[in-house]
Amino acid sequence: MTTVTIIVDIVLCLALLFVLWRVGRGLNPAAPATGSSSKTVSRSSVKTSGALKGVLRSSVTRKRGSDANDQSPDCYKEVISLAAQGLPRDAIARKLGITAGEINLVLDLDQSKHDER
């Protein structure tokens, strides 16, 4: 009976080692032999991010049109003027058709310019 118990214990230990080995391989899968699939994923991610940048640039350009540079100095002076009259920043953005972030930037830059003097 002791010989049977020892054989059963050895078989169970081997089975346990096999299960632990399989679980370990499942958690840390081996890298592909050539590594080509990871390079493919990286290249496709880079291509996708580049394409997204292009789409964002073109949408901003289309939204603002060609008059973006033409309206900058006058528009920014008007932002400062309307803010000095007490108009809220979101109302200035709606009135002039520019983003609230741009309004904040213009007013913060104007404030820092006056703080330096």
C-alpha cells in the first residue's frame, strides 16, 4: 500500500507541475518567432495616428478657413475690448465665433503682458 501511495503522490506532483507550467505559459506567452506581428501592429498604429493628425489639421483649417490669419490681431483686440467692458468669456466666444479656449488664451496672455510691466 505504501508503494501505491508513493506512486499516486508522484503522479499528482507531476500533474500539478504540468498545470503550473501551462498556467505560466498562458500568463507569459512567448513572443512570436519572427516578431513580425508586433512590428506590423506598431507600424499600423503609427500610420493610424498620422492619419488622424492629418484629419484633425484639415478639419481645423476648414473650420477657420483662410481668414484665420487675417482676423487674428483685430479679433484678439476685440476680445480684450469686450472683456474690458465686462462681457463674460463664453459670451465673447459666441459673439466672435471663436473657441472659449482661444478667448482664455488671449485674455491670459494679455493679463501676463500687463503684469510684466
